[in-house]
Amino acid sequence: MKHKHYQQIEEHIYSETLDNGLRVYVLPKQEMAKTYAIFTTNYGSIDQSFVPLGKSETETVPDGIAHFLEHKLFEKEDRDVFQDFSKAGASANAFTSFTKTAYLFSATSKINENLTTLIDFVQDPYFSEASVEKEKGIITQEIKMYDDQPDWRAFFGTIKSLYHHHPVQIDIAGTVESIQEITKDDLYTCYHTFYHPSNMVLFIAGNVDADEIMALIKENQAGKEFAPPSDIERNFPEEPQTVADKEVTVKMPVSVPKALVGIKELEIPEEPEQFMRKEWLTDIILDHLFSRSGVAYERLYETGLIDQSFSSENHLDRNFGFCIVGGNTKEPEKLASLIKQELLDLSADSLTAEHFERIKRKKIGQLLRAMNSLEFIANQYSHYQLLNIDFFDSITWLEELTYDDVTAFLDSWITEDQLSVCMVKGEETER
């Protein structure tokens, strides 16, 4: 078992890659009352076309299958796994994103029992035709619920306006039509391809002993058989650098319209440090412009165009990246136009060295405060491990950023071809 001490933040990570390829990380924090564990697979909604384990030809599965699989793993032939966690005093959950699926629990007692439950249920799939058909009705209702939420429609409307072909534009849950195509065999195909231990990360943080936890996990895995580890061949369509639509409008019953501007990232660095530098620099620029103390935010707020819903977010991942800026507004066209102008007018001269250093210190402070949360540490560390990045090392990379880095970045960050607009406007409802 490896031990790494991060002196800057006074954290200790114990890790080991098991014979079956599973990467295990333990962060003991005896001062905490609870323990949080998350079991993550490098498999999300964008992984639709791939070569299944043991085959040689690419297959394409229905939209929404990763999310569907997440739901089904909790249901076994004789019980619902949520009940197992509840009986042992744990709170369990799961989520699916564009690039990963994660299963987790938090508890203050019976940690070994709950950790065993977590590992065993994820590694023991049970799907039947009857249960799959039943789940389609449940997920249909979930999809319809999200379709009625203006924020969700605006978010995915913006992504769809950015991308021509990349599957990131497809709703994580799929569509009502696509999930009807999912079969038991599809679920097993995806499970055996993407839920191999070598494609997964297990992270445990909290009031635990690293040696004891690692011994428990190794014994658990030694008692199971898995196919030999192999690389997964994922296939993605060629994506143009321009946006798919300069402007889209979603009509639905809303009391206040919305306007979001999307920014399509054109280059995703493969080298870990360059990836994180790009992510940090983008965050700093968005903060400079659109945080509550940002220069553009103040100008927009003074015009009365925005309210407290206004925000910006940055998503950088395996082979795609985008930013989204906007919120509620009574004049969506005007707000979208002004946001685009703020972005296009941005230059190396618009951010002083003093302001850059102030934002960087703010980001470091926010990050260190967030690390008081077990959930934050475990989720972030697991996320970046799937990108082959040590999240704790990335803090040093943030500190090492210079004013010259940000000015050089600004010189080539955005062109008008990378920008799109999604507006959500009200419609007359039938009586």
C-alpha cells in the first residue's frame, strides 16, 4: 500500500491498485464522526458507441442507458439494496453524469458492513425482462419531470446549441422514446464492459483505519472472479469546431424568461497539469467577469437585466468542454447580446495583475474551505483520478499560475464562432 503525504494541506492518502485493476484510495480523518465512501466507474451518458468486452465490432446502445443501469443495480432479485443500507444506519445514493456513474454512502457506524454492501451490490448485477420493463415507466416519469423544469431545459438547450454530433448534447436520462429500446441484454453488455474493476475507483474518507479498510477490500475482491483487464475502445463522432446553432429558443410556460450563453471549448489538453491549468484559468476569468463581485455582473445588475439567479459554470472533461453564463431576465435577447459582448471584448488589458492575484487567492481559499467536506474531497478526488489527475496536486498548480499565464490564455480563448445562445420564453397555455 502506497502512502502519500500532502504537506501543504496536511492530508494523507493511502492507495493501492489491486490485481484486478481496481484503484482504491483511503483518506483517514479520525477527527470526523462519519465516513463517506464512493465507488465510481469511468462510464457515463456519452459512452454510447464502443466495442463490448469480448467482441471486435463497435456497437451503439440506446440513449440514457448508463443512467438506466444506475437505477437497476440497486434492485436485486429478492430485495432493494437501499433497505440494506438503511438497516445498517447508512444513507446511500447514486448519480450518473456525462462521463461517470457513482454509488455512495455515508454513515457513522457499521462502516465495514456498509462498505461491503456497497462493493458487493455494484459488483453483482441482476436484470430481468420484467424489472427492466417496470423501470421504463419510472424513468419515463423522471424524464417528464425534468422536461417541465425551465432550468434543465435551458441547460440542455444550450449544450445542444453548442454541439453538432457529440453525445454530450443528449440528456443524461435519454428520451422517453430511447429508453423503450433498452433491453436486459443491453444492460449486461454495458455492465460487463464498463464495470470492470480496472475501469473503477473506490474512495473512502473519514473515521477509518487505512490498513483495516484496505485489508477488507482486498479480501472481498480476492473472493471474486473477473475477466482480465483490457482497454475499452470508445468511439465518438467527429465534432466541428463551430457551434451547431447560434441561437435557439425553447417555448414553455415560464413566468420569467431565461437567457444563457454557451462557450464551446475547442481544445482539451491531455496532459494533467495543462488540463488543470486550463480549468483554473477559465474559472478565474469567469469569476472576474460574472461572479457577484465581477465587473460584468455589476454592469448587468445595474441595468436591471439580471437577478440572483445569474451565474456562470465551467465544465471540462475527457473530450469536451463548455461554459454557460446567464439566468432569469425580462429581456432575454438584450441580456444574451450583452453577455456575448462582454466575452468578446475581454482582452489581456481588462484584468490587472492585482485583480488576478486577488481572484487566485479567493479560489485557493474557497478550495481549502470546501475540503472540510468529506463528500467534496471524495467526489473531486475520484473524478480527477478517472482523468489520471491527482486532485491534491492540482492545488499547487493553481498556486503556481501567474499573471502572464492568464494574459496569454486570454489572447486566444474565445471567438464568436464558439458562442451560442439559448432562450427560454413563455407561451400561452391552453385552457
